Amino acid sequence: MCYPNFYEDYDSFISRCHHELDYPTLNKNFRQRRSLYLKEGLGDIPFLLNTERQMQKYIEEYALEVEMQLDETYNDVALFLALNGIDSGWDLLINNNGLKEVLQDGYVDVGIYTDDRYSRKYGGESSDNLTMTFFMFSVLLSRFNVGNPFVKATIDQVNTVIRNGTSDEDIFNKLKNHNNRPRARVISTTELGFAQGSAELYAMRKIAEQKPVAKYWVGVLDDRIRDSHFEATSFYTRSNAIPLEDSFNVNGSLMKHPHDFSAPAKELVNCRCYLGYVL
């Protein structure tokens, strides 16, 4: 069932959900969800919407760079296989260090933007760029502290191409022309979302040293939202906010914020949720 985004008016909502012919139910959903937003957190909606717009710009920018890195990796594997044969240890080529360097830049950009934006919004003091750069480096390193998280996925995908290839030439062509755009978009969305959530928590912890801070879950209520994140949005409302250092229970997973990598992938990948705050 369709639900309205927090920035959607009724006409755009009905237009987007026109394939669902139960208009009385659609109208009820729109009124109920909009009523919840108006009651619980209208003051945060413009701020979150503008944050979302800037984050989408970062995601698009770095998705292109991630895609180029993946294309380079697949071309290298194709060339290696052409020269050395299929069973030649090509998997040793897969390190994705270029991906790490791209994400490092993305983490820093998002971290500096988020710290400044949330500090100004909620009455804190922004950190200087050097401090945030080192902090975001540490956040990224925490993703790589047990190895490169993208290597296995790349090896598995290349193995799938090899397994399904009809000939050596077919395998080489499929690797050279592999469509890496969908995966690049997922990586950019998920990783920069984690960077944003980490920098946001960093900023709000500074503010919490001066005054109490509570948080609540804000989902983008459309037909793409996970059921578990819809439930979190409905339960953890502005009037039911929890202390900053507490965890949300999202489908049995304890999460400090959206994109918290302590949760399973099914709660993280392509998540578009945010936090609202009560001071």
C-alpha cells in the first residue's frame, strides 16, 4: 500500500499511487500519515528534506566514481583471464582499494557537511574540517578493520559471470561489459548513509554535553519503505522519542540510528531514513 512522503502533497501522492485503485483507502492513508507528521514533527520536515536533497547529490556523485572503479576492476579481470586462462588465480586481483579511496573522499565530504548542518540546526558548535576529516577516516577504517567488505561480493559476481558463460569469449565480453551501475548506487547510498549517521551522532553528542537530547525515527513513507522502518516511524514518534544513547528496536535489531552497521544488511541497504531530535 502506498504511503505519502513527508514532503508530498495530496495530488502528487494520488498521481504516484494511481495504480492502487482503492481511493478511499489511499485518502485515509494520506490523511492519517500527514496528521502524524503535523502532530509529531513538522518543524523538522523542511530541515530533513533539504538534508535529503544534498545527500542525494553526494550519492549520485560518488555512485559514478564507484561505478568507474568497479568497471576498472572487471576490465582488469577480463584481461587477466584472457592472458592466463579461467583457472589462474584471478581472484587475487580483487582488492577494491580504489573503492576505499573513493569512499574516503565521500565520507569526509558528508561528514563535514553533516556536522556543520546539525550543529547549526540544534545549537552546537561545528568542528573544524581537520577534526572531522580525521574522525571520518576513523569511521571508514572501522568498516575495513576485518578486511575489505567489497572483495567477497566482487569475487562472487565474477564467479557468477564465469559460471554462466557459454565460452571463454562470452565470459570476457560479459566481464568487460558488466553493468556495475546498480551495485555502485547501492554502495554509494549505503556507505554515505552510514557516514551521515555517524557524523550526525558525533554532532549531537557534542550538543548532549550541554543539554539533554532525545531522538525519534523518521522514514520516507512511500511504497519503497521497509515494513520494519514503517513500524519504527510509527512507534518512535516525536512524542515517543528515546534518549540519544539508547537504541531503537527495529525488527529485533538494536540500532543507534538508521544505517547502523551493527544491524543486518536487510535493515541497511538502500535505507533512506533519518532521525529527528527533541532538545
